[in-house]
Amino acid sequence: MSPTPAASVLFVCVHNAGRSQMAAGFLTHLAGDRVEVRSAGSLPADRVNPAAVEAMREVGVDIASAVPEVLTTEAVRASDYVITMGCGDACPVFPGKTYLDWSLDDPAGQGLEAVRPIRDEIRSRVVALIEEIDERRQ
């Protein structure tokens, strides 16, 4: 029997193909079953950005099987943290949720060299988020 997650996190970006998928991949990889992870977009793409997949593969995180999902009110309602990725997505607001906006460059249409620093910034923010979740749980 797996433990009850300390929190649930929803990462939101318009296409759910780059930033939000990388963030979800890092959080799943680094926090394991301690955190429930979701990602979604208001206008999901048909696939995850190949440069994001490759950038994550370079650091040992496989997001190749991830599929962009549409943002739903239910996903927001079920999440403790709702993190938009600097892309102007509007999420429904529910009391008791923590809403954050991470202003990040968009990797869409960028090559691997441009995606790497975005990936690294996302990892840093995910590590800080895990620390915050762990502190709140204590």
C-alpha cells in the first residue's frame, strides 16, 4: 500500500507540451509517490515537444510517453498547488489552493540548446517546491 501523497500539484501551460511536461517529469522523478502530479493545457498540442523530451532524457528523466491533456475544472479542484508556467493561462480559482505563476521562456519551436536552460530552471523550481511541500507537511 502506497502512502497518502503529501500534496497534489497541477502544472498548466497552454499546449501542455513543454514546460508543464518537464515540470511534471521532474516532480514525479524527484518526489516519487510523495506528491500526486498532474499537467494540463488549455489548448493541448498533439504531442510533447521533442526538444523537451530530449532535454529531459539528457538528465535521466523520461517524458517520451507523456501525452498533452486538456485543462479541466476537476483537475484544478483536485490539486493543492496550481502552477501556471508564465503562459497566461487562466485557471478556475478555488479557496484553499496555492496558485503560483512561474515565468519561464517558452521552449516551443526552440532547439535543444535553448531548451536546456529552461529545463534547468524548472528543475530548480521543482526542488524548491518539494522543499515547501515537505515543510508544510511537518
